Amino acid sequence: MAFLLFSCGKDETKDGTANSNVHLSEGLLAYYPFNGNVNDESGKGNNGTIINGALIVADKNGKPQSALSVNGSNGVMVSNGSKLIPQDSLTISLDVMVRQTGRQVYISTINYETGYGFGYMVSSSNPGDPRSLFATAKAGIACNNFYTEQSSSAFGPTFEKESWYTVVATFQNGVEKIYVNGNLGGQANALSSKINVCPNANFLIGTLWKNDPAGLNGKIDNVRVYNRVLNNDEIQALNN
């Protein structure tokens, strides 16, 4: 799967036939297949840095050195996270496996050191609600303080332990959607028509800010960020 993006296969459907509606390199801001490292393979240079000893391990197909393993207190940080927060249109995609249930953040944009400058996150489990979710912050909030307003969230299904899921989250015109394994899990109206962008935000994989123990205990792979909303054929292609 990690090689489909930059080969002829990127314009194919799941059954291998050509599909002119699939262009997975178009609008791509970052791509992390974890091929032995945490580099961005989109060509945009948004390379990551490992936090607290996160490991590169075998992916869901057993291929060595091809997925990120985290334990709840580590992850990957991209310093200039604001570059990965397109305000108007956004798609985030990833493959994820959880080892435990409960609140866990898969992807977030926030300052890792301070917890300031929240933009969006893909995670599971609000208090009392175990479902997967995609949440965004209202545009224009303060970047030098914690985000205290309730963010809006689109909810997907609850994930089972030790099972892999492909998650695609989109934002456009103030509407959030979350797809799991190619199926629309849910959608919601955001608090504003744009996502909040703070210059001090980091892009974080597998974790939130350092003093909030809400990181993922599991594996994550094939993280992609787009400055557009993928069409249905493209969403299905990512689920291959």
C-alpha cells in the first residue's frame, strides 16, 4: 500500500482497474509510510522527529520496518505543523490499530510542549463515548492558551483491539466527515467554516501534547494530509 501513491497503481481501484477519478498525489501535503524512518515522502519536506523512543515495526501485512508503534507516551512530531492545517479543505487518512480501548489520539495539531494552538485531531473516545472521532477547532481562537471551547466532532464506529482500520477524515465548508474502512461513519457541522491555524502548532502522530496522557497505544501507518477533500473513489482506493 505504501508504494501505490507514487506508482501507476495510485490511479487504480481496489480490483486493479484504471480509474480516472483517483489522483492520490494531487493536493498531497505530507505522506508518512514509515519505510524505516519518519520522513515525509510527499516531496514537501515535512519530515518528522521521533518522540520518546517510538519504534518503526512491521506493518499490518507483516512487512518489517513499515509502521509506527507507540505506547501512549511517545510518537512523531513535525515542527511546523501549521503547514499541515489547510483552513478551508482538508483530508487526513491513516491506518491504525489499537491495543486498548479508551481515549487515544491518533493525529493532532497542537503545540507539543505547551498544549496551546489546537487545530484538529483524529482520535477515539470522548468521556463516556468510545467511538472514533474527527474534531476541529473554531477558527480565530487564541494561540497562546489552552483551547477551552467544546470542539465539534464527527463520530465513527468503536474500534476493536488488535484490528486494523483505515480512517479518512475530511473538512470542507464547515462540514466534518469521518470514514472507516471506506464507509461513512458520520458527519457534523463544525463551529466555523474554517479550521483554526496557529503558527506554534506541531503536527503530531500518535500523541497529543506532552502533559496529556492521551496518546495511542497501538500502531499507525500510511498517514496522509491533503489540502482538498478526496472523492469517493479515492477514499475507496485508500482502503485497498
